[in-house]
Amino acid sequence: MWKMLQMLKKLLKNVKKHETIQKNRETPEIIPLDEDVLVTLGKEEFQKRDMILKWHFLLFSQMEKYKEKLLITWGEFLEDHFPLPDGNISMGYLVSHMIHMSKLPLYIELLLLNGIALRYPEDPTQIRLEAFHQ
């Protein structure tokens, strides 16, 4: 019987503990809008944003390294299994120095503006080179 009483006391204590935790979750603490408090909250928010930004930058740099490694490996694979007829230029060099697709639309617009390339009337997503030197 003594053990039962102790178990009931522990159970009651745990229930009260969980009730207070739940109560604290439901009623947020009201913070006075003092200048020091606002500065502190601003610093905390800035630190959170800074950590998120650093994490994204780290992830992006790792992805860039992985992409570069993948391109080099792909170039080596192509060089081994599908060699170029002229052995002077390695495929790894060609693959690592490819045009970045993110900058290609700018060059296309430049060609279109200067009349070097024209859009097809049937399909405006395609372009053709024009004899601009005549």
C-alpha cells in the first residue's frame, strides 16, 4: 500500500508538471516594448538570420564543389570511353569550360537586338542566324 501511495504522489507530481508546461505554452510571456528589449530582440533575430544565411552559403558552396567534381569526372569518363579524333584537346578541359546556361539568354538577346539572329515566325522559341555581314 505504501508503494501505491508513492506511485500516486509521483503521478500527481508529473501531471502538475505537464499542466504547468502546457499552461506556459498557451500563455505567451508579454514583453515590455523597451528600447533595450527591442535591440536585444533585433540582435537575436539578426543572429538567427545570419546563421540561416551562413548555412545556405555553406550548402551552396558544397553543391558547387560537387558540381565541379561531377563535371570533371564526366569529362574523364567521356575521354576514356569516347575519345576525340584529335588527341590534342582533353574532354575534361572542354567540359569544365562549357558555357554557363545562366548567362546564355543575355547573349541571345544581344544577338537578337543587333540583328545577327532572328526568331522563327512559326516558333518564337527558336532562333536562326542572319547574314549580317552583307
